[in-house]
Amino acid sequence: MPAVSKPADSSDPRLARRSFLGMGAALTGGLALGARPGHAEPQPPSPPADAPWSQSIGPGVVDRPYGRPADTEAGVIRRNVPWLTAGTESSISFSPLQNLHGIITPNGLFFERYHAGRPDVDPDQHRLMIHGLVERPLILTMQDIVRFPSVSRIHFIECPANGGMEWRAAQLNSLQFNHGMISCAEWTGVRLSTLLEEVGVKKEAQWAMVEGADGAHMNRSLPLNKCLDDCLVVYAQNGEALRPEQGYPLRLVVPGWEGNVSIKWLRRIKLGDKPWHSREETSKYTDLMPDGTSRGFTWLIDAKSVITFPCPEKPLGGPGLYEIRGLAWTGNGKVKRVDVSADGGVNWQTARLHEPVLSKALTKFTLPWRWDGTPALLESRVIDETGYVQPTIAQLRKSRGMNSVYHNNSIQTWQVKPDGSVFDVQLG
Amino acid sequence: MPAVSKPADSSDPRLARRSFLGMGAALTGGLALGARPGHAEPQPPSPPADAPWSQSIGPGVVDRPYGRPADTEAGVIRRNVPWLTAGTESSISFSPLQNLHGIITPNGLFFERYHAGRPDVDPDQHRLMIHGLVERPLILTMQDIVRFPSVSRIHFIECPANGGMEWRAAQLNSLQFNHGMISCAEWTGVRLSTLLEEVGVKKEAQWAMVEGADGAHMNRSLPLNKCLDDCLVVYAQNGEALRPEQGYPLRLVVPGWEGNVSIKWLRRIKLGDKPWHSREETSKYTDLMPDGTSRGFTWLIDAKSVITFPCPEKPLGGPGLYEIRGLAWTGNGKVKRVDVSADGGVNWQTARLHEPVLSKALTKFTLPWRWDGTPALLESRVIDETGYVQPTIAQLRKSRGMNSVYHNNSIQTWQVKPDGSVFDVQLG
């Protein structure tokens, strides 16, 4: 265990704030005008000379009728891990969490997961069929669906394989690749319960098979209770139509459950009296236990959190006061508390949660921290409203063994080295 | 006054929902399988044939490392009104509210307002100077600013000219052009109060001059109290770095106040003991009264609402049950209630507000409405948490006269004609 760096006392926010710059300015080029010794009064600063962009007229409105990021942000993109999958068509890309802020993931950077690539669906031709154990089977157009009573909700979607490489001890040394299979957006659509009332659920119905229009015909079984509880059939994401990568023109959102059940390019919902045991829920998305049995239908995303600054991609510039930043979430409802440790879990301090704290959505947390330049082990630990506490990886392995790669919601440890660099480590 | 269409009774949501499709399906092509007369039992439906995109493998992940909308959404863009301004460099573009959902505006469709076009600022060279009546004047780099304690908040920004063409009775017959100078995003940055604590505010300071790095050096005066209350110096919008159109790499966000004070490409904050009476707050952004005097510093965005469906761009398909949808907002805090009328303000029914209802953010409202095919006059009226009630345009004109074009927050009337088309009208 390396030397412990005590978390900063954040009881004096004013002092804390001053110190953020006091030690930082010299490192980053910030200029404290008038703080020069020998002058009783501050120097009146001279404004910096006008930059070229302040001396000219730029392009006007609707030069970009649909906007895009600044060219200098070209490195902020989704990335994949080439060795992880045979090709890119049945694969994953990771969201650059190290460059993101707040709880909304912009649509262009929302992580991707395909089973047969990205279909380009014609919304005018797209249909949703609802059949099986229903009174009035229906085939709906997009216009039909948009006409139903709408609901907008902010929810995360996480792939259960998020953290799977870490579980297998691959040292990618990256926030993006360790945790980037999670994103969060405002979804707008119709409650699945509304559509099921429309078709009339037969008494015998207990399950729904939900199926996509992609080349994989990706499908999963869902218990009817969850369908009637909070599932949404959505057509918009962060205000605009879904992106093709996210299921355009129609997807399911199953709040708080593993992402693969939130079927994209949704074309069919069939009600039945038992689960389908589809290819995706037998060959994939089951958890192999130490005794050789498989746990299926482990849908719930348990509480999880991660520190997004500092992280391997965003090291520390030198000793001083910093704001530790991170995200927490739980499929069980709301985040109740996040604790942060700088000594690998020996001492903990409660972080500040930022409003709004929404059910089954990302929650932002922060904590001021004075780094003295000695090695540190940064960790965050979330407790959700059910009282569930995010486990260590050792605790998870004790209960699950090593075979299962899904649902690694363990505490992430970032090792801070004296030069400020940050590494992904696993504590014993 | 045209014949009055009574709002639907929404006390039986189940009935209401069934009717949404009952009358809509035939119009839009939706197929009720098994509802055919002469059959005691529903017909087992045949799944539609696989579409081409269901029979092939699409492009894989990171085909688009940064995503973009579906090609079929190409018409969903910001638009300008060519006759409104001499050129596009000092002009406005309007957000396509008729195509948007929920409270978040995607970054690509956030409305634009330039005074000298869009500067392409190099974030490494960008500086924020804070000086004037301060103890320790400072010039900050972007790295300095990002290091300060961060805050994320969802707030709208509205140009006070939103509704100005309508005020002048230009019949553009468009939701986009009547109301599209408003957008809403999750902003991340540092509280301006934090930066002002850093520099130390002198006792005499009462005002701040805030200035942009664009070619117009766009600047405004702000009272210090507002700066210390809830102003934010932000670098991120909906999770990612600000877009160039929105002030990349740094802008001010002045929650609830007219958009032009939320200075983009923010480069300077100077504290003083009186306002600057800058060009933008004398030649523009003042309100000419009937007696020839000008009201200045009318920053507050009073409560306002608008029905976004139906609207001129989204007419009704035929008689039946619909969901009226809209947005409400107020610079005074939270929306408390929204009422909807279908008869030009004679009878009102309270709409449902959708969570989260956040301070100085867009709030979504909906109300089921059965349209019987007769002419109707749809209106929404918001009441905010201070008790302020959105006025009619006649009320506003009585108090202001006709000269002032800013801050038209009056009730919008949409006239629904028997063929379902929707027109912008002003009631006497």
C-alpha cells in the first residue's frame, strides 16, 4: 500500500477555490496580473492583443444549418478496441468519458453496440408489430406511434460488458475503454404499457419478445411486469430523432437494465407465457458460474461509479488542489451517496452530488482534493437508494468466480504516481 | 370567434389512449390486425417481409467516430429569414421546434445569433481577463478555468427578439420562425462567483462589463448581484465542448435573462461602479416606449409558453384524439402551471407538466385533446412560481405600445381549420 494522501478538507470552500488557481496558474500559463512583489498596488493589466478571430468577420448563421464540433475537438470521438472482436459489425465503440461533462451524453458520442452493423432504416417503411398473446394484434407506422401520449425521460444505457476487459485483467489504462460503454440521454417516446393497453394483454401473457430490424434480428425476452412498469418505445434522443447508431427510427429503452435489452430498430413485440431463450440470451448475455452453471436473465445494472477526473487520459499537472469529478448510476433508482477515497479504500469522504439526481440516470459527483505529490490510490464508491453498496473487485470475484465477464460494477482504482500520471490498477 | 371545440376529458386515460389510434390508424396506414368484421377471433398476423436493411450487414462501429443524424432527417435544420437582416453575419437562425422533443436541444440545432459571424477560436490561445475594480486582476487560460470547481445546470437561452416578427404582425405562419430563438441545454462550467472570489471584488464594484472575442467585441453590462447569484462561465454544452456557434471555447450563461447577455467567446470581465452603456445596450436591446423614451436593461425573460404540436408545420391529419404538446419557460424560476385553451382563451384546461421541472429551463407540457373537425383556436398560458401569468398580445400592446420589438412573451394562438391545417393568428 503506497503512502496515503489525505483528502482535502472542503469545509472552507473559499479557501479551497483560491488554492485551485494558486498552485495551478504557474503550471498552465495563467497570469496573475498585479501579484508581483514590490508593488503595493496591483498593476493595471493591459488587455491581450486582439487575436486574428477578433479582427475579422466570421461565417454567418446557417453556414452550418446542422452544427458540428470545433475542428480542434477532432480527437474527441468514439473508439473501438480492434482486438476485442473479429470485425466492427458485431462490436462496440466506447464513449470518451474523459472529455465529457455533466450527465447528458451528446448524440454524436453515445457509445455504439451492433450485432450486424448499423442498418439504414427508412422511417416511412418501418413498422412495429405487436402480437402473440394479445386481444388486438397491431402493426403500427411511425406516424401512429408518434401520435400516442408522449413521455420524456433522462436515462442511462450501459452494456453489461462495460468493465469486462478490466475483469479479465486487460490493462488498457484508459477511462474510455474501461468505462465507455455507458451513455445517458433524454429519451422521448411512448410508454410500452400504453401500446400494450392498446393491443390488450391476454391473461396468460407473462413475457415479451422484443426484436430489432437489423440484420441480426437481435431479440431478447423481457418479463411483462418490466414492460408495464417503465419501458419506453422511443423515437427521439436529446431532443432530435434517434441517430441511426441508436436505433433510428424506433428503439426500446428498458431503464436500469443491461443495454442489449433496449432493442434498437425495434420492429416486433410478441407476448407469450414463457421466455424465448433466444440466441442472444443463451450464447451471450449469460453469466458462467464457477460450478459450470449459467445464470441467465441477469438484467439489472447494479450501482456503479467511476472517477472521470483524474484518469489515465487526464493526468494531474502537479501538486495542488483539484476537483475530483465522477459519475455514478444505478439500475435500482436513484444514487443516494458517493464516497471517495485517496488511499485505496482505507479512508472515505462523502462527495457532493449535483442536481438533478434522477432515477436510472447518470449522477455527477465532485470533491475537492489537495494532492501533495505523493502516490495516491483514488476510488469512488456509490450507495444507491436501496442501500446497495458498490463492491470491490475482490468481493465480486469471491461470489462469481472468474468466468463471467458481464456486470463488472466493481470499484475502479486509479493509481496516481508522483509525476501526476494515472494508472489503472487492481488492488488485491 | 369560430365555433368552440371542447377539450377532451382526460379523466379516463385508457379510453383516451385507445382513441389515439382508433381514429388515427386508418389515416396513417397503421394496420389493425384481426379487427375485421365477421371474424369472432383476431386473425393471427403475418410478420411483414424483411426489409432490405434486415437482410444485410450494415457499417460497423466507428464508421462514424462522431455521429450524425439519419439522412432522412436532412430537413431538420436551423433556418434564417433572409429579409430580416442585411446579411448572415449579424443575424439569427431559428431552431426547428416543430421537430424537437423533450427539453434538451441537441447541439447541432441550438439557435444561432451572431453580431460579427462565427469566430474560430484557438482554445490554447484563448484567455479570459478579469480586471477593473478587483483586488487581484487575472488572465486565465482554459486549463485554469477547467480546474476550478465545476457545476452542471440545465438552462434555456432565449433571444429577446423571439416573437419580434410576430409582434410586428409579420405572418410567417411557422413555429420555427415565431418561436425558434429559444433552446435549452445542460451547461458545465464554473460559477462566475467563484472566479470573482478568486480576483477579489472591491467594495465600490456594482457592475460587470462582459465582452466576447468575436469581431464585434460584443459586450454588455451586468449588475454584480446577478453575477454573484447564478451566472456560469461555461465550457461544455450537453456533455461535450461548446460548439463554435455557441461560444467555443468559453461563454457566459446568465440564467433566465435575455440571450445577448450570455456573451459567447468570453474574453473579458471588467468590474466597475456603473454600467457601460455599450453600443449593444443603447442602439440595440432597449425598448422604445410610446412616449419616445427608451427602457434599458430589460434583461428578464418573463414566463412564456407555446404549443409545439399541432403547429403550422405539423397540421392535424383529421378529426380524432390528439396529444397537444408544448414548452413553457420563465426567467423567474420554475414553471408552476400551464393551461391550454381550444377556443381562443374562453375555456382553459390544465395541462400535465413533465418531470424534471427545473429552474430557468424548458418544461414540457401535454394535454389530450379530441378534435371534432370544426375550427379551433389553440392557446397555451403559463403561470410561473412567482404567480406571473403569461399575457395576451393585446395586454402587452396596451402597456408597451407598438414600437418595442423585444420581449414579446404573449400567448400564441394557432387557428386549426377544418382541413386540419394550422395558422398563426392574432386575436383582437
